[in-house]
Amino acid sequence: MAHSEDQRIYIKDLNYINITNRNLRYHLSNGKVYDSQTLRQSFSKEINPLLTKPELHFIQPSLLINLTNVETLWSDHLMFDHGDVIYYPKAAYDKLKEKWKNYFI
């Protein structure tokens, strides 16, 4: 596992970001995973600059999804183009579904 400071990560290559052991964990579409340095503030504050990107969707408390790479969406999980599956709270489904549909229109 490499640290993200050693690697430039392009949004188009990003599937999702979550938090693991006080580090941001970047999951890429090619299957690679990178960890950031230890967070000095909350997850939402760390990812705040990315929230201006229309292809990214934040699911509280600690998941940022790249809608571009989502292939299939269910009420509690989704699958990315390359087959990775992640689960999220069912309460987030309606908002995620709406944003995902509108992103491709």
C-alpha cells in the first residue's frame, strides 16, 4: 500500500474514498489503493475541496463516491465498472440515486 503523497491521483481514476485508521483511503478503478497521511481534521473537512466536483457524491459519515465509475446501483450497495462492490447506508439511497441519474442526463 502506497501513500498518496507519492502518487498523483486523477479524479477520473478514482472510484471512492473512505476513511481507515485516520487515513483517507483512495480506491482506484485499476484496483490500486493508496492511503493518505494521518488526518488532522474530520473526513468531511478533508474532502471538502472535492465536493465542488459534480461527479463526486459524499455519503456521511465517511464515503466519497465517483459517480462516473458506478455501473449498477442498489438500495444498499453499488458496483463499479471493474466489479468492486461497496455498501452504504440505505438512508443514503434516494439522494445517491437521484444524483447518479442526473449526472448522466
